[in-house]
Amino acid sequence: MNSSQRRAARRIMTACLGLSLAITASVPAFAQTKEEVQSNIDSLQGQQTQLESRLSGLQQNKTNTESALAELNSKLKTYTAKLEKVASELTDTEAKITLTNENLKKAKEDEKTQYSALKARIKTMYEAGDEDFIEMILSSDDLKSLLNNSEYASKINEYDQSLLANLQATEKKIAKYEKKLKEQKKLQQTQQKKFESAKKDVESLVGQKQTELASISSDIQLVSTDLSSTAEELKAENGVLEEIAAQERQEALRRAQEEEAAQKETQTQTDTSYASADTGSSQSTTSYTAPETRQTYARSSGSSQSSSSAASTASASTSSSSSYSGSSSGSFRWPVGSTNITSYYGSRSAPTAGATSNHQGLDISASAGSSIYAAAGGTVTKTAYNSAMGNYVVVDHGNNVSTIYEHCSSINVSAGQKISGGQSIASVGSTGVATGAHLHFGVTVGGSYVNPLSYVSPN
């Protein structure tokens, strides 16, 4: 390697290092690991579930308490109405009792007046000289004994007897009615006390339910606040988790870019070595047909032995290609059974985080596990895993032309192995940065990626 080549190599390495430092500097460091953040999220989600369950229970309890309170208020209203009714009835009964007392008093006064009139008439008879009648009067203890004295009843005016009898009957009737009213009043007073006691009990229950409802409402407010706080914490933790994931994607992209830069540097050094060797040899010449012409490449040698070896390799390639009959362009053939191209070579919108927008190959959708075939015969130079490319295989076909097969689920060959065109070398997968099972197929010439459709065709 001459001095200009070494300077170019140093510039490439410096650029790669600068890119790595820039990416690393732009990625924040986190005090917690991804696992710790996920553990916090799981804990918060569990807490959120418990709070939601408790809130649901409190809301149901509130509904039940409100229903019970409404029922108690209805009972309270009923007892209040009953108390008002019995109070009105008591007032009416007391008024009737008062009136009855007055009537009874008047009846007694009428009886007394009539009795006085009767005695006056008897006195008149006495003054007329009826001694037997006077003796009967003097011997009578009261009006009743006087009236029952049949011997002298005939001497009393029949009108007076009838009047006194009516007065006595009225007095008895009024007394009986008064007694009934007093009994009714007593019953009403008993009902009043009963309703007042029931109303007091209901009022006590209403107070308890109101206190209970206020407590439940307070608990609902507290749980709702806790739930909001938990949701905010959960949102923050999810944000941290997303940032960590973004950091991991950036780191994966950085490593992929570093590996790609290292591969290019290695290829550049290899090409330089080949160029130096070819320049120093006067016995061999190399001819190369541009890939855009989709023609085969050939490497000739002044040695008949080299020509024979090339012929043998071509013969072996032709023999091995019978294992896969896909379409070919020149000596290159389509690498998988599917012809569904989902992303072409060149600029594109990145299909997922960590994927590049400058696509350096073809994405061919295929069933997971289906075979991947070598596009042409050559030597496997590398089989490895990369966080972006997943499992991949690199095959050197000579003349600085290589093919690369990425995102494999498994690899069937190893570095240094000679293979034939159409030979199964791996299986389709979705390892690395991928949105689904597919093959990323790339072609490099002199270490630089070119459009694979210049070498292969799906038709």
C-alpha cells in the first residue's frame, strides 16, 4: 500500500470514528436499565389495575348508598305526612272534646235548673198543706229517690218527669261521647308518638347515609387523583422505555455503519493489494465487463494451467446450477424462489426504526425457511451476525465482484468454502432490523454497492 492509499485509509477510519463519536454523543445515558424501566412499568400497571378496580367498587358503593338514601328520604316524607295528618286529627278531636265538655256542662246546668223548678212547685204544694207530700220530700235524699217513690210520683207533674228524664238521657249521651273522644285522642297520641319515633329513626339513618356518602365521594376523589398520578408516571416510564429503545436502535445503526465502513476499508485494502499484485505480474491480465451490460465477467491468465482451472470452475458451476432453475442474467441467477421485490435499490423511506433510507440492495419477500441460492459460483468470504443485517453471507465471485445475503434464519455454508451457482447457502428469515421474512440481496463491485438488477433479473 503506497502513501496515498494509506492516507485515504486513514481518512476513512477518521470519518468512521467521527461518525461513531457523533452518534454516541447524541444518545443520552440512562440511570436505569431497560429491564428496570420495564419492571417499573409492570408495577405501575398492576397498581393502575388495582386502583381502577377500587374506583369501580367505590362508584358502585356510591350508587347503592344514593339509592338507599333516596329510599330513606321517601320514608321520611311518608312519616312526616302521617305526623301532619295525626296532628290535624288530634287538633280536631281536642276541639270536639272541648265542645262536648261545654255541652255536658250545659246539660248538667239544665238538669239543675229543672230540678230547682220542681222543688219550687213542691214547695207550693207544701204551702197548700199536703203534709204527706212534704214528709216524702223531706225524706228523699236526691232527685232519683224522689222520682222512684211511686207513692208520690203521681203528685209530680208528668211534664216535669219527662223533661228530667230527657235531660238525664242527654247528659248520659254527652258523657258517653266525651269518653269516646278521649279514647280517640289517646289513640291518636299513641300514633303520634309512634310516627315521631319512626321519623326520628329514619332521620338518624338518613344522617348516617349522608355521612357515608360524603366519605365515599372523598375516597373516590382520592383514588381518582392517585389513578391520574399513576397514569402520568406510567406515561413517563413508557417515554423512558421508548428513549432507551431509540438509543438501542441508534446504537445498532452505529455498529452497522462501523461494520460497513470496516468492510469497505478491508475491501479497499484487498483491492489495493490485488492491484499491486496485478501490476507486478507481466504474465496475467484481467478483463472486466461493466455490470450495466449484464454480461459475464472473465479472468484470463497467460498460464494454460490457469485457463484449465477456470474451465473446470465453469463446468462445476454449470453442473451445480441444476439445483435451482431461477432466472439469470449472464452468469448470475435470481437468489430465491420468490420474485416479489418489496424494496428496490436506492433512496427510499425507512420501513422501520434502524433501517436505512439509502437502500443498497433488493428486499425480496419470501416464506420464512425457504432456500437462498448463490447467485453465482465463488468462495464464501464471510458468515456472521450483525444487529442490523442479522445473519448474513458474503460470496466472492472474483474480479472484485461479491454478493451479500442478509437476514437469514440459518446459514448452510462457512467462510472459505467453495460453492457453485444455484447452491443452497442459507434460509430466508427476519433476523436483524427487519419487518418480516425476506432476503436482502446486495452486489458490490470493488467494495462499492451497485444495483443488483444490473446482474440479476426476476424474469
